[in-house]
Amino acid sequence: MDWALVTGASEGLGREFADLAAAAGHPVILAARQAEKLEALAADLKAKHGVETLVIPVDLSDAAEAERLWTEASSGRRIGVLVNNAGLGRNGAFADAEGWGREWASLQVNAVALTVLMKRAVVAMVAQGGGRVLNVASTAGFVPGPQMAVYHATKAYVLSLTEAVADELRGTPVTVTALCPGATKTEFFKADEAESANWLTKMPLPTARSVAEAGWRAMLRGRVIHVPGINNKFSAFLPRILPRRMVARVTGMLLQRR
């Protein structure tokens, strides 16, 4: 069975994707910054599913680390599944100079590292005759996001890249899928300072497991873009018919912290 490489695997969606991969029989490569959490997850997956695991601590905000991750992960292993799940964001005004460090890291993780790993994976998968890439994008990719401008822009990039490469790969046994969830019950919103945004305080959030399962199914079916949930589908479609300035204004109001 081919190996599955999951980034951001220490918690949230990444942890669930790793479990789904292991349940499907894939030996799993777990990548994230928090080595202790990865080791605990690796032990859990071995006990639960009997699969081989490999832990690679990595900080994908450093561009060189994405190359190192792929080199170590693919050394002597055939990787048949790549889940580009690692992601960062920040809630705050773009004009706030103090936020640049977090925004720069978001660019590196969400766009640069994702592209490096996707490039390496697609090249290898075409050569080996098959494989699947799942990029975790977001409904944020469909709209400009005042207060989370860089995050929304990076997810728009992930959507565009996925669609373009998926078209290039038509007729091959390699698929690329973008999963576009809305807000999900994970630690992400605490880390990016967005958990106090107006709209997040007023709505129930889906579990990481349900979102990961939807994404995994979409990947297996070879879907290019998958938006789970009726409300998310609506929010992804509405910007296509409304004026862009109106969409930006409303989104900014929703993302404004209380």
C-alpha cells in the first residue's frame, strides 16, 4: 500500500485525515511542528489500525523545510496520497504592522510550502502511474476577507492552483482536489485570533471529523473542488452574483472582532 503524507497532522483536520488514511490501510507520514503530539498520534494509529508510521517534525513557515520534508518522506517510499492540510491565518487589519510576522508565515505555509509539496508529489505520482493530492482550501478562497486579507488571498491561490493543475492532469491516474470547508470546530481559530469574530460567536460549527470525511470521499472520487455543507455551498456561490465590493464589505463585517 502506498504511503500517505499528511501535513498539520498534530491536531484538528490533520489528525482526522491521518486516521482516515490509516483506516484505509495506508502507512502514514505525520508532519507538523509539535513532535510530541505527532509521536502520540503515531502510537495511536499503530495500535488502532496496525499501520506503519513515520514522524517528521517540520516548520513549514521556512520554505526550505518543505523541500526537506518531501526528501525525507519520499526516501525509499512511494507516496500515493498527499494531504496538504497545514495552514495559518490571522485576524486583524492589514495596516497593523505588528501582524506582518504572522501574515508572512501564513504566506509561506498556505501557499509556498503547499505548492512545493504539491509540485514534488504530482511529478512523482505521474512518474509512478497514480496518486491523489488533497489541498485543504476554504470557503474563504471564494471571497475577499477584510480583517483576514492575507489568509483569504492564500486560499484563493490554493483554489486557482488546484483547478489549473487538475485540468492539466485530465486523463491521467493522478487527481488533485481542493476541500473548501467553512469554519470548523478546531484549534485554528484560537491560533489565528479569529475565535471572537462576530459570526463565529453565533453559529454552531461542524466537527473536524465530519469535514475530513467529506474531503476524503471527494478525493477518492477525484472531485476537483468540494464544498461540504449547504450553508458553505451557499456562501461559496453567492459571491458569483453579488458585486465584489458588497461581498468584501459584508465579509469584513462578519470577520470583525467583537
